[in-house]
Amino acid sequence: MKKFLLPFSLCFLFFCGCTKDGKDGKSYISIDWEYHDDQYKVSAYADDNPSTPEGQSIVAGQYYQSSPGTYSYSYRSEDYDYYYDHTGTYTLIFYPGTKATLFKDGKNGEDSYFDLYLSVYKKKSQPISNGIYGPETRQDTIFSGNGYLAIKEYITIISKSK
């Protein structure tokens, strides 16, 4: 009986030790914007996400693999009458893999794809002084890709008229 038990125990430990936890899903961000002409556009985008290229190097609609977290961004947009300075944050998440069980590997987490859309237009409120409008806000939790992208944005509106 002991001769049977030792090989069985070793095989049991070997097969149990060979299961793996599932890998965490990856997180991706895409940045896109409106563009019509030189007086109706988005420009000067920047954020503190080290995975996105800086400024003009961003390719609209291209996904960049990113670490999960909350990132700050800013950009300027303009239409025919106003400049809009936007500052905000977005939060990226990932889906974790599952743990391995006794005889079964864990499942890999699903990849997350998020789309941040930069807008030119914002409803104009009454100016507070010298063509500068009070800060507007945009707070969205939008379904994006296969998850929700939380956006908090503050917008200052500056009149182009003199």
C-alpha cells in the first residue's frame, strides 16, 4: 500500500501544482476629437498618462495600452466665437483574471477598451466679466468599449470678440 501511496501522492502534487491563475486583462485608451476647419477644432491635448503620446503625436481613434488608474488631461477647443479650456480626469480599469482551482487553470480577465471623445462645443452661459464665462462642468460615466469610462471635466469659456 505504501508503494502505491507515494507515487500517487507525487502525481497528485505535480498535477495540482501545474494549474495557473488567469492573467489580468489589459486596459486600452483611445482619444478622438472633432475637427472641421481652423476656427472649429480641438488642439493642445495633454495628459499625465505615460502610455499616451504627447500632443500632436496622438493618432485619433488609435488604442494605446495603458495601466489602470485615474489620469488628468487638458485641451483647448474653439468654435467661431469662443475658446474653451478643458481640464479633467478619466479613470481606466481592468478585469482581473480568476484564481486557479484544484484541477483547473484560472480564466484570463477580459481586455478593456475606452474611448475619450474631446468635444469642441459647450453650451454657453452668461459671462461673469470681460468675455470670460464661469466654469462649466461635464461629468459623465459612459459605456465605452466593454466598460464604463468616468469623466470629470471643467470648462472655462473665453469669448473671441473684443
